[in-house]
Amino acid sequence: MTVGERISKKRKELGISADELGKLLGVSRSTIFRYENGDIEKIPIDTLLLISKVLNTTLVYIMGWENDDNKLEKIGPNHFHEIPICRHINSDYPNKQSECIEGYGMFDVDKPENFIAFQSNDDSMINARIRENDLVLVHKQNYATSGQIVVCIIGKNDAKLRRYFEKGDVVILQPNNPNYDPIVVNKSEFEDGTVKIIGVVRRMIIYF
């Protein structure tokens, strides 16, 4: 069953019309049908999260990570674990981690407490094949080695994805999009908390 078919199934089970669902999501009736028919395959995760709430189900079910609402699929040797999905992480992290969580997904990792799923909030890493709204699995750690893609916070701004490079006493946080400028910071700024590494990207999760 596809994502669209699961949306259609849940909508009809609840007796919600395509018009009603469209109004709740802020899209047209025809867009709902395009979701359900598979004409629109890359539905943004925030839309999928809203759909799951409106249809009284979970993102896990909508995405097909469950066979039904109560039974998880097993893929490979490990069971899936619930991982928080974050998009807007600010300088209060990790003290106020709960405030940045926008949903949860089920992912096959050995130690779920060491991971978050981060949703890219811009297209600065497009040439690394990470588009806006794509999800990446991030291992939580406050350090990196040159060449790794990190989730980092600079000052009071929201966290961004950047490629990490060390050069002497400075660190270059390099986007993979020529429309964005690299950010150069002193290593001392990591020590005083002005710049933070939230974690290192381990893999793509899914393209939306």
C-alpha cells in the first residue's frame, strides 16, 4: 500500500471528504486526490504530520513503517525505534529539546537515544543531494572531523546543515550550494558556546 492509498483509506474510514481534508490542510480538493493517487509523491513532512493528526493516526503508519496501526514491521536484524524529528533547533538545545520536536519516526538504529532525525530547513546542501524538507539521521555529538556534514547552531539562529572543515585555528562551515556563503568561525567559539555542533549526519532517511 502506498502513502496515498493509506491516506485515502484512513480518510474514508473516518468519513472525511476530500473537500474537508483539503480545508484542514489548506489545500484544494484536487490536491488531496493527487496525494492519494500518487501524482504528488514528495509530500512535505510537515504536511504528512498534519495529515496523520487530522486522520487520527501516526506518521509511522502513513509512511508505511507499520503494517497496521498496532503492529510494526521488522526489516533487517534490528527492531525499529522511535526517534524525534526536529526542524527548528535553537541555542537552548538540548536543555529544551522537547520544544523542537515536531513528530516522531521509526528508524532502524541500535541506540535510539543517540540519534535525532533532522529535517533540512533550506536548500543550502542541495549539491550534497539534501533538499529542503529532506530528513537526515543525525548522531548526537558535539564534535566532527573535516568533511563531515553536521547540524550546527551559530549564535541565536536555528540549526543548519553544513559541511565541516578545519583549517588551523578556524572552522569553515561550508554549504553545498553556490547561492549560500560559507561561514568561518574561530575554534574558540565552539568552546564558549557561540557555535554548537548538535550532531553528525549518518545517512539520508527518506526524500519528501
